[in-house]
Amino acid sequence: MQIKYQAIILGGGEKAGSMLFPLCQSFSKSLLPISNKPMILYQLDVLETAGFGPQDILILITKNHQPVADFVQRRAEIFYVSDDSESASALLEAQEKIKKDFILLSNDIMIGAKILDLLDFHYSQKATVTCLVKEEDLEKKQGRGPISSNLDKSFDIMFIGSDNSLLHLTNQENENQVNLKVSKNVLLSCESVQVMTNLFDTHIYVCQYDVLELLKQLSKQKLEIENWKEEFLPFIIKHQKNVNLLNLISKKEQGLFHERKQQQFSIKVFITQEYARRVNNIKDYQQANFESMIQGEKAIPLYQGIQDFQNQIQFPQDARISPDSVIGEGTRIGNKVTIQRSIIGKNCTIGDHVKISNSIIMKNVVINSNCIIQHCILSNESAVGSATELNKCYLGCLASVEPSQKLSDECIIR
């Protein structure tokens, strides 16, 4: 199947992963594992299922994220942007590589929505930009979680017109916006307007190629629009019925856009109830991992098959490992070990009489005997000394904890 779109993944800039410290202290957020599988692979799998080939996928990264390029190899094309580039300015740097309409994805989004349905909606609506937004039913909880996420603050306030137009967007965390202002021209363009407060922007956008031309024109006017979500998207939502905005696009060179005429500039929303989660902070990272372990009827399709890739590991007969735990290949488990609802990475060593619960242990980690690990994240090649108790602690790569420690709510780096 030949796809009519390019997929552009914002693979990480200079500040990527700052909210995931210390997990991204030594490597890219794109490579953080969800149930022992790097996040970027979930995105590539979803795109490839929708018909995108390596020639259709472009990943924008800075040179300090070279491990991402090495990891994906032949599954996508890599374009290196400047170290200080933000999302919108990175697109301008890569404009010669962008040949057609495109779908833009952040590198930290985990989605179960069908990409082809989103693309079909965008085409049928003749939209300039279509935003994929997730609708959350707060009355329903999927599985049980070991943490209490404050979901309300992650939602956006959206004004949505009767024709699926996005008329206004603001985040509930933005306490400065006491009064919400919407252009009268924008409001008059719809028969009715619905205000929704249980949606969040997934940071996935389908765009006509004209959007790139608009970014270029705005850059020439020195409006300092460098960030897609924080600057460019609010600007085009606010001015989508502005004649001057339409004129900027109409000045494009003939032939560059296959002589397609732009009749209107419209921002649409495609609302999905399928699984979607951004992984841009520690709590969301924990939650994504625990959601990946849900089994049975409530299992999330995006994560199905993860257990199938686990090699059969011979555990000691006295080990107690819950069915919703994931154990990586090559991991050695000692006697009388208890593991409950946790993810253990590849090639780890777990000593005797260790208790692990609600934790994420990455690869090559050593946990010596008689330890208790609860609600923790231990990064690659970290180590915990014997008879140590950790509760709600985060260890960076190569970090270590001395024996016989009792720590709570600690962030430990090398």
C-alpha cells in the first residue's frame, strides 16, 4: 500500500527528557523502555501497520541523540537539526526533506488509535490541520494503578464547533488565563459550540503541506514562533478565519503544492476514546508501564504480545512471581524472591530473599540479597547493596546504593 503522507517524529532536542530526570540522564527519551520495549518502537510499529515505510518516516533529532539513529537504522530516515531547535523551527530546518502532507508526532506519545481513521477524517474534512485528541471517561478506570495521578491538570479546555472545528485550546494548568477569549469571527463560523474539559491533546497532528509554507512566512515576519504546541498551534487557532493568514498561504509558488488551491484555513479535531498517553514525566512513565501489564478483557491492544517476546525463564521453585509481572531475557533470580506487578529488564541479577513490588527495573541491574524495593525505578546498570530498603526512589544509570540503607523519596545519580 502506498501512503500519501509522510510521518515526522520529533525525536528529541536539547531539553528532551528533562522532566524524566534522572531516567534520561544518560540516554534519549525515545529509548526509554515500556515493558522492556523502547518507546520509539511502539510508534514505528503503529505507523508501519498503517502502511508507512522507511521512506515515509522522518525522525528529527539533534546530534546528541545519535543512539536513536543507530537504534532505528533502516526503519526510518534521520535528519539532524540544530541543538537549540524547538519543534516548529526543527520542521523549517527539515523542510527540504518534507515532500507532501504529513503527520507530526511527538516522540513521547503512546497511542492505540488507528492512524488510517485519523488520516481519512483529515482528508474528508478538508482540514488544514487535524489534532488527535483523547477523550477520557473519568467514571471508568482501566486496571489498578499504584500511583494517584492528578489527571485533571493534564486535560485541555477546548472549544469545539459543530463542524469539528477547534476554536480554542488552553491547558488547565495555565492559571494565568482567567478569562477565555475567542474571536467573534471564529464563533460565528459554527452553528453551535461545545466546551469540553475532559480532553487532552495527544501531540499528534495531520497537516497539509501548506502549513510548512505558513511557518516559513511567519518566520520571515520574525514573529518568533519556534514551538509548535505552545506558539504555532495557538496562533493558527486564533487566526484561522483571518484573511491575512489565508493570504500568506495563497502567495505560495505555483506547482510546489501540486496546484492545489487553498479554499479555507481550518483546524479540526479528531476525538478518540482509544488508548493514548504522553510519557513526558515520571508518573506518566510509571503509569504507561503498569498499563502495559493489564491482562484479560481490559488489556490494552497496543501492548498485546509483549509477553510473547519474553523467553521462558527457569525460576527457583520457591520464587513467587505474579502473573502481571514481566521478566526480561537473561535475568537471574535467586531463592525465595517475591516479585509483584513489576517489570524486570534483561540481564538483571536478583539476589536471594529480595522483595520487589510495583517497580520498574531496567536492564543489567544488580539487586543484592535481602532487599525490599517498592514503587521504584532503577535505570540501566544501577546496583543496590544487600539488606537495603528503597521506597519511591529513582536511580539513574550506573547509580548505586550502599548496603543496609533505608531510603524513601530519593533521586540517586552516579
